[in-house]
Amino acid sequence: MSKLADVARVIERAQRVLICGHVTPDGDSLGSTLALGLTLEQLGKTVTLAGPDPVPEIYKFLPGVERFVTGPPPDGKFDTFIVLDCSTPERLGEGYRDLLHRDMVTVNIDHHIGSADFGEYRYVDPHAAAVGEIVFDLFGLMGVKISPEAAICLYIAIITDTGSFQYDNTTPGTHRRVAKLLEIGIPATPANIRVYEEKPRAFLRLLGAALNTLSESPCGRVCWMTITRDIILNAGAEDEHAEGLVNYTRRIKGVEVGLLFRETAAGSYKISFRSKYFVDVNKLAAIFGGGGHLRAAGCVIQGDLNKIRKEVVAAAIRATGGNNH
């Protein structure tokens, strides 16, 4: 694995850069991508920001987001391909993972435990709360000044992946980095309102429908909700409106593991895992071919919903040391 200083030197040499995050971009993926892109343009480089999926509505206030290209990989001659926040090539999405085999320098920057080994230059720090922290440190090594526009993007990257500093991936270093971003003069309060307090009506309708499916294990340590395509359609919602819903499953006192089963296509389900105190949901998700972080992880499974739910819930109960009787 490369050192971050090596990655900095590679990026300094780049001239025509394509930067990409993961499918269904979240705050860290998008914020890190935008911050890096805006800063490299500041250095005189030609930058294209892209990804297979649309930008969620709650992040459309971020600087530079209007230039984010969605859909198939954009045409262009790039000398460097930078991948952010992708634990596996598959997370890049259709078409984009093929770019890893093109004749250009590939750089992979990530913070997921068990991140796959891909990219000519690869830097993974599982101790970083967000890729936004790594990008912040990268700017320091490159000796570049962080603009207010890049700073607000990094702030969103960090606060969303730390749950507004509530998750135990938050470190003293996290707060020190954010303090420096605040010193730049970012509009932190309006940004927090946009992300956490201004939800579309479709989100609230979807939340109400999801809460109607709330179930709890006999031992009281595992709680889950289920969202089918019909539920999403009837709520007038989009997949992006399901972001954050899993957190409601662990808010019940006594629940250690919260789960959200979301149908993404016919017979295909994304399962989100969250825990409070002691269960490593990265290991739990890995049982089903997924992964992530200590307290937040996910996987995708194809098959019968009832069977999938039974197996995942049983595994979660075992992980908590509870019983199903």
C-alpha cells in the first residue's frame, strides 16, 4: 500500500483527472470528490467529477455539484483516475470499474475495513472517520490552501460519516480537522439544517411506512424494518429518501443491532446494519458478502425476502448474545 505522501506526489503530477466516488453517493463520497476536484482545479488541472448515480437532493447545495456528471463514464482523455470511498471495484458501478484497466494512473483512497486491493496507488486508513479526513490531510501534504468551497464539502463529508460526531469513529483528530474548517469560515449551521432538518415530504411518508413494519426480536436486542419497491412507490419516494432510516431501528432502548431491508430491484435486497455498543457489524455484514465499519455496514443479497430476513436477523441475534425464543 502506498503512503499518503506518495499519493500526493502522483496527484501533483496529474494534469487531466477523473474523480469518482461510489454508487448511490453519500455525504462522504460526494463531499470528498467535490473538495478534491475543486482544489485540483485551483491548481490548474483539468478535472471531471463523475459517478453512475444522481446526486441526492439534500447535497445539491454543495459547491461544484452542478458539474457532477452522472450516468455512463464520460468521454475524455484522462491521465489519472482517482477513486474515493470505494471498498471494492464493484462499488464504482457499471462502466466505471472498467476504467481501472485503462491506460492511466489509478489512485484509490478509502477508509473501509477490509477494503479490496485495487488501484496502482492505494491508500486506505480504516482509522479515519471519513475519506474527507484523508483528503484534508492530503491537502496538507500538498501544501495547498483549502478554499471555503472545498472546506464546506469536507465538513459535510466528515459530519455525515460520523453521525454529527455521535459515532465512535469520531476522534480528537476529527474535531481538530473540523475546527480548522470552521476557522476558514464555512456556513456550518445552514449546512446542518440542509442535511438534517430539511427533509422532503416523501422522506417523511417513507419513514411512516417503514415504521409500520418495525419488528423486534424476542430478546429485544435486534430491531428491523423493511422497505419494498411498492412501499417506496406508494410514498412517492426515491431510493435516496431511505438514507438514514436504519438509524431509527436502534433508537429503542435495549436494542443493540438495527437492520433495514430495502428492496432495490425484484428479488434483490440491500441490508443496512447499525450497532450501538459492542457488535462489530462489519463482521456481521461480511457473513453475507458485505462490509463497512465497526458500527455501520451493509450488504446486498438476492433471493426470497422472508428467507433472507430470517437468516440475517438470526445472525444478528447471535452476534448480540441474545436468543430467538
